[in-house]
Amino acid sequence: MAKNGKMTFFSPTKGELPLNRVTDEITNFVGEDSHSTYRLVIGTDSQAKRLNGVAEIDFVTAIVIHRQGSGGRYFWRKKREKKTYVLREKIYTETLISLNFAQKFIPALRGKLPASKYDLEIHVDVGPVGPTRDMIKEVVGMVNGNGYVAKTKPEAYGAFVVADKHT
């Protein structure tokens, strides 16, 4: 979602926030307990539907900052497209949305919070059970090839739990 060309996210506790406020919220959350270990997660999930005979798909990207052993915060945004995707194309698109977002978001966050304060992961909605099992190597390779750590189901909660909640 974008207002005036600016990307906005939603927080269950803070409501609608522009991206720069998301980085502030993450920085403040980490600053509350700088001795803890943090995991920063980016994940995207999607849900296809038909409204009035028109195929639509919602892509939801989630940012999770997890204070390991002690909770976390998350932020999400939704993008809707009028298009039909086959499964492989949908999974690739979810992965590319997460990667493209990370390439914009991480430099902005690092201006406020050093990378040494968190472990960064890209969560991909594929797993060893079900129709996506044949795509694990491909999408993990996409993520790793862009310099990020990939997590798949059952560890990919950023995609298949948090983002899925808002699709």
C-alpha cells in the first residue's frame, strides 16, 4: 500500500506506519533490551481469489523483529494484483517481492541499527511436504544468491504464519 508514493505498513499495536516509522519502531524495540539476541525476518505469502469473476491475488509482506525467547513485533503490507498465477510463478513472485523489499529496507534500517544487532532471514513459503517441495532448492538458491539466509517450512513462520494471517 502506498500513500503519496510512500510505502506504508500496518502494525497490530501502532496502526498504519510509513516505512521510516517501521525502522524507528524496530530500532526502539531492539534498544529496549540491547543484550538480547534478535532475528529480523522478511517473508511474503499470497492468496488467490475470484471476485465477480475476476481473478485477484493478494501478496502480503511481513517484517518480524523477534527478541528470541521474549516476543517480538511485526509489520505487514498488502499488494493486490488482478492476475492468475500458477503455483511456481506465485512462489517465485512471493520470493522476489521479499528480496526486492529487503534490498530497499535493509540499507534504510542499517542507517539506524547496525547489522550486528540482528540475524536477517528471508522466509519462503515452501516446504518438504506438499506441492512446493520440488521448488525448495530453486527458491533457496534465489535467496542465497542475493546474499541472504533463506528459511523454509517449518521454520519460515514469517511467510506461512505472519504474512498468511493477513492474506
